[in-house]
Amino acid sequence: MSPITPPPVKQNCLPTTPQEKQQGINPNLTHGIAFVTTDSETQRNLKYARSRATRILGAQPVQVDGETRGDNDVVVKVSWPGESRQNEARIIDLAREAVLICHHLIDHHDLDCDTCQIGDDLGISKTSSHMSHVHRRLLFEKSNPISSLSGEDFMTAWIQCYRCHFRLRLHGIEHGHVTKSNLMVNSVTGTGVLNDYDIPVFKKKNQNGSIIGTEYIDAIPFMALDLLTKDFFDGKIRRIYRHDNESFIWVLPWVFLRGKHWQAGELNRWATSDFVGCQAQKFRFLYQSDEYVGYPEANVRPYEAASQLLAWLFKKLCREKDAKRVCERARPSKNGDAALMGLWNDPSEKAACMYFRQFEAELKAGWDYGFEPLPEGQTVPLKDEEPIKLD
């Protein structure tokens, strides 16, 4: 379905009449959908135009493939991504064509308006260090937060999300933004949906891909512990597969331990811009994670499985720290410490596959509700002709 081409922008990108501001209706939106904003919302659109500033807005009913959609089953994502970034819609389309995701994107459109033009209209100097951002609107089927599920239903959707993430990575799409908010569930099928393709990168075979630390501000509660450092946020540490895998693990206690005041209070300490403080709080949590209880009742057993994954992660972190000390003392062969350090820091697809298999084996030991790890044939690096053609 091709997006509707809007009429050219006249004069400038700014609202020109009080009536337009009051109505907040833009006829250029994909499918002609109108969303209602207030005057203050319009002002925020301009205020945050120098960042991605993503917002999700309700949509009025519209005809899509002969069916009336709107109100409760479609939403409009409005954002200002950097002009140099890959188009989120293109990433989704490539993944969908490769049958990696059954995504809920209906249509999309970039308005003929960017922050450079807005700056010109406002008379703002072009010497700003900020990159140009484009005004992007995407029309999605509405999904529900994965936290709306519990028990086996939650675990099933969560497993579908991390497996989708793994398949995307093997095909060269590094999602890299795993948070509770980006794990969704289709409101009709109940299928897990890995959401938000705003900052992923394409990584061609044998090439490095990276997402800089400053893109992770909202992800701090779910970030891998060894990324919660100044070096990562300064761009000196490379993010590899195990970091994203660890983020999926951190989502589990965040969801399962809500509802009891003292437990929720401990989790809320992770929600901070102080990444060093968050790291300390999460290490403390690992020391006593078995003292917590899943809530409500349906999440008791799932949290026991999560506790096993957290214990597995804690052992790996401790072994890595010990191995690092040994290697720094120039005794790398002792107890296979060098090999452990190699796998822990290896960015290759082969290492990612090995780590994924270890992770699923551990999950199988803690979650036996019909769960079976993926067959080995689906957890090996792809052949040269198999990944998505990114050019």
C-alpha cells in the first residue's frame, strides 16, 4: 500500500492560523487520517523537534482496504528522527518481506518539512550542532503492552519477542533497544510483537554495527550491567548480542515483581538517569533475587524461571570478572579463562548463536511448560546468500 503524496508545503512549516492550531488536523497525514491535538501539543511538537521526541496518538476512523479502522485499533506514531537514520518503515518492510516479523505497520509518510527548514522559518542560526530531523508519521495497528499478560501467556509472548530479535540480528538488523515498553502483544492474536524500529542499525556480514549510548536513556533500567558505564555512553564500548539478551532477562523481574509495594520500590530505583547508580542497584538485586516473589499468583512460577536465568547471568558475570583478573595477571590459560573472556566479548555471529543456545538451555531447565529450545539448524550463522539484502 503506497502512502499518499501530500501537497507541497507552502511558505513554511509552522502553523499559520489560530484555526489550524485549534483544530490540530493535518490533511497531509497518511490515509488522510486526522489526529486531534491541543495548542500546547502543537507547541511541544516544535519544542522537541530537535530530538526523536516520539509520541503515540489516537486516530479518527479511516478506510483501510475497505475496512473502517480507527479509534481503538489504530494509532499514529509521530516522531522527529535524525535525517541520517535508516527509515523505520524500510526496516520493518525488509523484515516483513523476509518473513521475520508479521508487523502491524499499515502505512507511513515523511512530511516535506525538516528542522533545518523550521530553523529558517524561525530565523534560527544554522550553526547549531544538532543534526537535521524529519517529521515522520507511521500508521500502526494498535498493540497492547506485554505487561497486560501474566503467567504462561506472558512467557509465550516474551519468548516470541526474544526469538524475533535473534532472527533479525542474524539477518543483519540489530534492534538494540530492548525495553519493557518495546515488547508488545497483538490484541487479536496474542502474539508477541517486538516494537520500535526507530534506532536499529543494519550490519552487513563481517561489518560492525553500533548504536551509541546516548540513544539508550530510556532503556537504562533494562540495560546490560557492563553497559551501565561512562565508557559505553561515551561510545567506547561496543554493544554485542549478549547485551541485548541480558536486557530481555531484566524485563522479567520488572514485570513480575510489581504489585507489592516494597518490591516495586526496589525496582523503581533502576529508573534513573544515573547509570552508575542503576548498575549498583541491579548488582544488589542479583545478590538477593531469590528473596522476591512473583505477583500476582499467575506470575509466581514464571518468576521462579526468571530467578534461574538471573542466577545464570550472575554466575557468568562473576566468572567474567574472575577471568578478567586472571588474564590481567598474565595467566590466561588457567581454567580456560581466556576462552571464557573470548566468548564473553566476541561480537561474531557464531558467538551470538552459542550464547543464544546456552540461554535457551537454561530457560528450558527453569520453564518446562511445553517450552523447547529452537533446533540447532535455526541457531547457526546464516550462509552468505541467506541474510536480507540491505542495499
